[in-house]
Amino acid sequence: MNKIIFYEDRNFQGRSYETGNDCPELSSYLSRCNSCRVESGCFMVYDRSNFIGNQFFVRRGDYSDCTQMGLSDSIRSCRTIPQHRGPFRMRIYERENFGGMMYEMTDDCESMRDRYCMSDMRSCHVMDGHWLLYEQPHYRGRMMYLRPGEYRSFRDMGHGFRFSSIRRIMDPCN
């Protein structure tokens, strides 16, 4: 069972809202959200409604200030990340619409430039598992969550930055 508690103010103060499901619009429950506590499961939290904008991966623990997570002024939506047991597989492409060089991944990659001599990734197809793409090598910087599906253009999804490292979201998230 997934469970996250959102608080209006930093340091778990003010009114709160608890959920275990996707929530595309937290302002329906709180006027703002500046901290959260994950009691079980894994979530992506977003600084814009409807699962867009800057994202941050949270698992069991306390997050006392959303600005320290790299989010702007408030958490506005959240998405649960389901548990995945089994293989991880993703194809990454140098260009949009699955063009250019293609590599198949089954494990984490600290630096796409070092491993694949690939300076840019513009599209991908996630066949199995849940993945996090990071702006900088060694799993740092802004991130983007990918679940199984086809991603034809990261630019069209509102992500103007390049991805430099990729990590699988492994179980358990508790």
C-alpha cells in the first residue's frame, strides 16, 4: 500500500492531505504544498499540475522543504510508481522518432557519454520496468520518470535539457 502525506508548510506544518494514489491537482486539497512524508511506496512529485514541470523522486522518508528537492515554490501533483519485479529493458535513440543510433539498456548507466559515446538522447522505448533519466552524469540534476511506453520526443514533452545518466527504479520502494 502506497502512502504519502502532503503538508501546506515546510517542516510538516499546517494542514495536511494523505493519499496512496495519483493526484493530478493537489490544490483541490491544500492551498499550497511545501513538504511531504512518504510512509510507504515510491512517488514522483511535480511542481505543476497534471504531472508536468520539474519532478522529484521520493521514497520512504521525510522531505521537509520542496525547494531543497529542486522544485519551485510548491508541489502541485504526484504520481505513484508501481512495484516492478522482473527484467528492465529500454531502447534509447539519438534522435526524435526513434532515429539515429540505437542502444538497448537493461541496467543503470552513470554516464551515457562514457558508455555509448552518445552526446544526446532524443527518444526512447521503455519495454520493461520504470526508469529515471537525469540531466547530469552520476544521477544528479533534474530528472524525468519513464514508465513502459514509447517516448518519441522529449522536447515535445517539455524537457529541453539533455539526459546524461539513467537509473532503474528498483524494488523495494519501502
